[in-house]
Amino acid sequence: MKKFKTDLHIHSCLSPCGDLDMSPRKIVKKCREKGLDIIALCDHNSAENVAPVVRLGETLGVRVLPGMEINSREEVHSLAIFGQARQALAMQKIVYEALNGVNRPEFFGEQVRANEFDEVEGFNDRLLIGAVDLGLEEIVRAIHRLGGLCIASHVDRPSYSLLSQLGFVPPGVHLDGVEVSDPRWARGEGKGILKDLGLPVVTSSDAHFLGDIGRRVSFFLMKAPTLEEIRMALQGKSGRSVEM
Ligand SMILES: [Zn+2]
Ligand SMILES: [Zn+2]
């Protein structure tokens, strides 16, 4: 077994609120600098920058899991994390079919599709910051059907979180874990709340700027940097575990 330093929530320049400096190459280089073994690229409602980041990760020695951060009809953010890019792209198709509106870059920010040489490939003009017309339950089901994991984002935040929007996990919503932005909250005032949720807890950076990458990390004790091992670690199976 090995301890993998992991940040499962990183945005790129495709997210309207993501800094334009969050280009594929700069992201992966920063991850290396920070000693990260595994990351997940989770842009808002899109996986269009996943491919170059995965490829660069392979070259530079960082395991990049393809993902996205989906904003549900209830305005709950959750991370969809997959083992393979094609699964993330299949999820993106479902999300795009339920996502309306056009981006206003001057208001929300540019949504840049970039390649592995950090060149601009184009701009996404969907309203990626918007909520998709799918309930959290449908989203989690779709993620699972495609073989991914669903982790509720930043549950300790006062907006766009499971606890701020719903206050509980509705029956039928089978999350694989919850993310906290502040591990101190998890150990302090949030301790009882998290115990009641009864779900595995991770922390990650939710980086929108290069300097934020790796500011919060979780350590996964497991055999290999794969999604299946992460699943086992979240479930505490066969000696695998996760800690903040
Ligand atoms: Zn979020
Ligand atoms: Zn985020």
C-alpha cells in the first residue's frame, strides 16, 4: 500500500470563474510542484478540457481523473469523477442536454477550451455556471450508471452545497462521499453533522487559481492511483482508507 496525495477538485480556464492561467500545462506543472499524485479535473458542467490535462498528466507523472462539477436543479454542486475520459464525456452529454442558456463572458468570465500546448482551441458558449435541469438524485444515478463516483462539493459552504440547499441527503441519493472545504470545520462544529450524514469525508482545494492547487489535500492509502482503488478507500475496504 502507498499513500497518495490527492486533490480531487480542480477547475481549469474552461470554468467561467477559473483563472485564464489555469491552462492544462500550467495546472499539471503546478500539481507536480505540489507533489500531488492524483487530481481530478472538475470544471463546471463540462469536461471539454479533460483530454489535454489527462495526456499531460501521463507525460509528467500525475494521475488525472476526468471529472466535472455538476450544478443540480436544487443548486447543489457535486463532483462526478471517472476513471476514463469517455465516461466523463458521456456524462457531459447528459448534462449538456439539460443545460440551457448562453454564457455572457463580460459578466461571468471566458470559457476557454485549451490544448496540451496551452493554446486556445476555442470558447465554450454554453452557460456553464448555470444549473442543469436534473435533480441531484438523477445526477448521482447517471454518474453511477457510467461507472463514476459522486462526491457532494464543499458541504460546509453557505451556498451551492448539499447542506445549504437541502440540509440533508434525500432518500434515493446515494453519494460516495462529501467534500469539506475546511478540515477544521469537519473536526470542530461540523463533526456531529458529518457523523449524521454517515458518508466518507474528503477535502480538496476547489482551485480556480494556480496558487490554490493543493492548498487542501486528502491522503488515500491504497494500492494504485485508480478510481476503483479510490472507491475502495472511500468505503474503507481491504485495508484502504482516506484521511485529511
Ligand atoms: Zn462548487
Ligand atoms: Zn468547484
